[in-house]
Amino acid sequence: MLQRAKLLHEKAHANIHAILSARGATPDDKGSFMSTVHETVISVRSAVVGLIKGSLSSFASGEEGIIEAYDKAIQSNGDYGPIRVALEQQRSALIELVGETQRKAA
């Protein structure tokens, strides 16, 4: 599940990067500070205690923060073109993954 999340984020990043590059923009490749923190916490936790069922709810909570970032990006983007479509599709895929994670954690 965590591997799927990582692939989902990598695909989303590549998609937005391509759209922005095609428009002549220079995308920021660093990512957000909180996504880096989230990834680090999950990595450390899995290395120390393994990924136990309780880790899934923490993971889902971190991903919910990313969904909120998608919400803000969609709201601030008046463009109803490819960027908005991509953001909405990525958000939907992430919501599906979070729901699955929460069901497994329950």
C-alpha cells in the first residue's frame, strides 16, 4: 500500500511537471516540507518497529493533509484546463487510497 502511494505521488508529480513545463514554467522539484516530514516519519517508523496496523492510520492522516493541499490548489486555480483536471484526478486517486488505508486500519 505504501509503495502504491509512493508511485501515485511520483506519477502526480511527473504529470504536473510536464504540464507546467509545456506552459513554459519552471516547476519546483523540492516538494513540500510537510510531505518530506511525512515520508521521513513513515520510513523511520517502518525501520524501527515495522509497519504495524496502527501505522496505517498515521499514514492516512498524513495523506489527508496532502488532500487538503490539493483542495487549496484547485480552489486557487481559476484555470479549468489541464492543470485543474490533473489536480482533480490526482486528488480523487489519493482519496481512494486514503479510504482503503483507513478501512485496513479499522
